[in-house]
Amino acid sequence: MPTGRLSVVVTRRLPEAVETRMKELFNVRLRDDDTPMTREELVDAVRQADVLVPTLTDDIDAGLLGQAGPQLKLIANYGAGVDHIDVSTARQRGILVSNTPGVLTDDTADMTMALILAVTRRIPEGLAVMQSHDWQGWSPTALLGGRVGGRRLGILGMGRIGQAVARRARAFGMQIHYHNRNPLREEIEDELEATYWESLDQMVARMDVISINCPHTPSTFHLMNARRLKLMKPEAVIVNTSRGEVIDENALTRMLRAGEIAGAGLDVYERGHSINPRLRELKNVVLLPHMGSATREGRMEMGEKVIINIKTFHDGHRPPDQVVPSML
């Protein structure tokens, strides 16, 4: 690895304090504007840098890695998810990959609960009435939503974020159910008062609210496909703050339009920021611009983890947040 100051390329604008600290430590090339790099710019970056600091908007695939210079030895991802990086190919080429796990757990769990409340209590519809100056005063039957207390919440993916969602939902009086590759340890299940379902189909059919909290992998792509969405109760709602690819967005849109699912709260989408236009038209859907992790504290902590991973690598040690294919 390089013995002098590392050449680091950052693909997006980061918090100013993070960029300043990187400038102090490394020979860093920062982004002037907050737009994703073009493919050509990414190619130039991997040819020149010792360390690349990408975000989820960068497609670090096998073709790009095949054009990397021999000096590129670390991809220090600014974010926890790494489905936009071909980790296996990077490993084959001797390039380490690190991420920033754990720091956004509470922020994302908070947003999950916000979406559950927004959908079930029809908050955006109420906001629209107030902003359009159409409110005629209180009415016993206006904008009736549903109480979250006592509802069954089915969490798909019971990792850090799923468990954080469960703790918050319990405080609201919800009953916690979950599907995971493996059941939680008994003491965690007891703490969360959570019921494990080995069969996702059986869980989905019985829940009032489904929360998607699993990563996007080949095995979770369209895990909530048309067949499985049809298992949901007509009065149930679904919330996704994880990865858009886990839900078949077109199938979900059709069912929401038909009233076969009562509502949805989405912070992520199957095709990035290209959203099904029919989904935008629905009143029973709350759409957010991928802001589940958007807190000042979280973004700073992500930057601190990136810097620690780079410094540890430069010191000749394994980055503390190194990602290996078996973790995916």
C-alpha cells in the first residue's frame, strides 16, 4: 500500500466537517457540486485513486473495476448498503471494501415509525387540506384513520434496524412479529416480545402492517412480489425504508389503485429516483425522497467511519468495517 499521503477520490459532496478532516489527512479530490459522477468520471477516479469513497448513487460494477488502476486498494463506501458495489469482483482484484454500518439504525427506525403513523393516520392528506385552505373545521367523520396500538406489525428483516423498529413499535402498543433467515436469540425475542415466522407467506397474510427492513440481495429481489402482496389483508399497509428492489413496485401500484392494499409508506424505490407516475397520484401512499437516514448526526458519523476505515487501512490493518461476500 502507499507509504505517503493516500490519494482519495470522493464521488459526492459530504458534510463540510468531514471533507475538511479528509483534506487534512489525505491527498483528497472532493466533488465541487452535489451531482453523481458520470461513468467517465468514475473511470478516471478508479484509474487514479488509492482509495475511492463512493455512495449508493455510484454503480461500482465489474466493468468499472476492470478499468481500475493497480494502485486502487480500498473502496470506502459512504453508507451501509453495498448492493451497488460488486464486492466479489473487488475482492478478486485485491480491492478491499468497507462500509458504515450501525450509525443510521435509530434514524431509519424513527422514519419507519413516522411512515407507519403517516399512512395509518392520513397525515399527508390532512396537511394537504390545510395547505390548500380547504379546512372547514372539525368534523366527526373527516379523515378517519386507524389506531396503531394493538395492530400486528410484521418486520421483514430483524437486523439492527428491524430490532430498533420493534422497540419503537412496542412503545406504541403494537404486537411484534418478524421473518428472518434465522430466529433471534431467545433473550432478544423475549425482550421484544416478538413472534418468529419461518414462513414469510404465513406472516404476511396475518399482519396489519408490514415493514421492510432487509437489504437488497439476489435472494431478496422482489421478495414482496405480486403473489405475496396478494396475501396481504385489504386493510393492511406496507412500509419500506430499506431498499426499493425488495418490492415489485408495479404490482404494488396496481393493488393500491384497486384497493387491495389499504396504503403504503415508501422512502425507497425500485428504480432509484424514477418512480412509477401512477404511484405519485395515489392518496393512500406517502412518498419520501430517500430521507430515512438524513440527519446531521448520522451523516457526520458516517463520515467518521469512512475516515477510520481509510486510516486503519493505511496503517496496514484490516478496516474495522470491511465487507466480505459472505456477509451479503
